[in-house]
Amino acid sequence: SHAQQILAATLEEQGLGLTSLFMTREDLDERYGRGNWCPLPRHVVEQGGKFRPIDDGKRAGHNEAAYMVETIVTQSPEVIPLAVKRLMKDVIDRWGFVPNWLRLVFGTEDQWKGFRQIEPTDYDARFCIISFVHPTWQKRVYSQLFGLPFGVGAVVNQLNRFPPLLTALMRRLLKMGCAHYFDLSLIHISEPTRLRRI
């Protein structure tokens, strides 16, 4: 029922260089060998008036085949406000007031395309192939994702391997107020704002 939206989402990703042009089963058999690759059926969900492509790892069997010994590590949203509260307490204990030059602003940085920015290994690329019936051609097409698919459970763990390392480096080496939550990073920027109530 959403064939046109699936096609539009895929064409957009092709235009951004995130996935290959359409391929046939024979093309993929030649690349990986018959029976050595497994496509993900693509569908879309509507979020805020926009259709987001989901590559169904549950239906394709990818999720059941993945064995994960790791878990996701994120931080509580309270980390940064608590750090600021402690900083302001230390400043007031030392000087008795908050100097005019001490101003803090916080914001989030979202990864551009999240999962799509993480390349699969050469071996795992055979499991990052999407498939759907092209509404105009009336035949099944395939497309090789150059990043990881949205809809496969193991991909969430893979996405969350780098942010904890980056957060630790930014805190320890750059002395930056930083936290992470999935594909969002909370950062401190020195710009004027009001924070005296903390």
C-alpha cells in the first residue's frame, strides 16, 4: 500500500549516496554466490507526516540470527545539569557570586543519518541489502546499503560502540562537558545565557 513512498525513500537514499542503484537477484548471486546473501524486506512508517524506511530484520530473520553479548550503554539526561550545578556551587563557594564571564549553553548534536553512516564489514555487507517490489516496473528490486540498515537489532549495538569512547575522550582530553544518548551528543558551548538559577 505504500509502494510509492518506499520507492521515494529509496531514491532519496540513492541520491545521497547511501545505497546502490537497483540490482537484480542475479547481480547479487554473482557478487556473493547463490544462497550467500539475505535481503531485508523494506516497508515504511509514517512519523510526523514523513515516511521513514524500515528494513525489516525481524521478518527476514536477521534479528533471530544475531547473538549479542553486549548491551547498550547510555547516560541519564541528568548528567549535564548535575555537573553544571556542581560547577556553579564550586564557583559560588570560591568567589561568592557567578562572574559575568561565566555563561553556559547546551545543545544536542544529532548524527546526520545515524545507522547509515556506519559501514558494514565486507562480510556483513551481504546482510545489508534491501528489497521491495518496484511500483512502476512491477518486479522485485534489490539495493545494497553502504551503511547499516534501520530495523536490525544488532545495528543499535554497533551504533552505540563509538559514542561512549568519544564521550570519554572529550571529557578526559578536552575537559569538555559531554554526554551521549544513542545518536545524540549533548555538548557544552561557551556562549552567553542565564544559568544562575541552577
